[in-house]
Amino acid sequence: MIVALLLTFGSGLVDIVGYVGIFQLFTAHLTGATVQLGQALADRSWTDVRAAVVIITAFVSGSIFGRAVIEAASRKKILRIASVTLAIEAAMLAIVAATAQPTTPQSQALPLNGALNGVYWGLAILACAMGIQTATLTGIGPLTVHTTFVTGMVNKTTQLMSHIAFRTYDLLRSKSPDIGARRARNEQIKQALFLSAIWCFYVGGAAFGAWSYRFWGFRSLFVAVGLLAVGIATDLFWPLAIKEEKEQSER
């Protein structure tokens, strides 16, 4: 759970740094990029259209790659595969952190190699890295957890809160204690608190990323690289992805 929270913090950081630094586009989730694609199409802003398409394509490609690597490792009984996918993600973020320069739609200062293609490569690398992370860790026990976007987490939290309220009402009305129902409610409370923490860490990562970008620019992405290093170290002792793959196969 701690690793999921740290990765979520890193995702919020990457998302805001990519937004502020490159064409005001989100790279950690597809909802924002999809909406911006629609706006760009309506405005006939073909540069923004290409940028949004690059993000969506790269994110999907990274997610497919990550899941394929993890599933192949699961079939071959290879443990600690999450450290491989997280290391690839860390390397991609480090490339952007070390080479990118900030730009906006109104600015002529372009990142990476100083050409418009460099902008697209910067977006593609960040989005692909986030897709890989999304594929690497999505299951925590009975929960489906996304560490790169929080809309689903908020929706699931509200569902749990509704279940908790009704279970509490039933328990208060019951004349005889139902141990099973009480345990189920307590488990749902724990899940709701964890998902709420996911949201808080994403907000915290975005806030820290916005603050650190003012001083460090794209080098603030090295913070996310450091958090990925924690995930890699954890995977070396307690394999993450293979355990998740087993849990999902049993559902």
C-alpha cells in the first residue's frame, strides 16, 4: 500500500510538470488529453491535435507494453518483474528531466532537441512512462487501484461510503450482533480510507510538482524517479506485479 501511495504522489508530480512545462497538456491520464483533443479539433489547432494524439497513443502503448511484460513474466514464473517495468519508467522520466526545456503554446522555446518534434517526443515519453506505471500496479488486495489518475478512485470511495452507511444503519437496528457484517463494514472503512489517501497523495504530488517546477523546472521529475527507486527496492524483497497477477486471476 505504501508503494502505491508513493507512486501516486509521483504521478501527480509528473502530471503537473508535464502540464506546466509542455503545451499545457496532461500526460498521466487520458481524460484530460481526450477533452483537449476534442477542443483542439473544434478549434482546428492541428499542433494541439497532434500533441493530444501523441499522448493518448503513447499512454496506451506503454500500458500494453507493461501488461504484456508482466503477464509474460507471470507465465515464466519470473519474480520481481515490477522492478524491470518501474526501472524503464524511471529511465524515461530521467531522460525528460535531464534534457527537456519548458515551452508553452505561445512560446518559441521548444524542449529536448529544439524542434517541434522534440515537444512530441517529450509528451510521448512522459505519457508512455505513466502508461507503464498504470499497468504495473493496479491491484491491492480486493481493490482495483490506479496510481496515475483518481476519478475511478473517488467514485469507488463514494460507493464504499454508501455501503458503510447502510451497513452501519443495519447494525444499529439489529438486536443481535452480526460479527460478519461488522467485519465487512470495518474492511470497507479501511478500503475507503486507503482510496481517500490515494486522492490526497495525488493532490500532494501535484502541489509539490507545481512548487518545485518553479525552482527546478523539469529536474523536479528526479523526485518521481527517486520514488520509483523505492518501488524497485520494494519489489526486490516483496514482488509486486506477480502477486497482483495472481490475485487478479483468482477474482
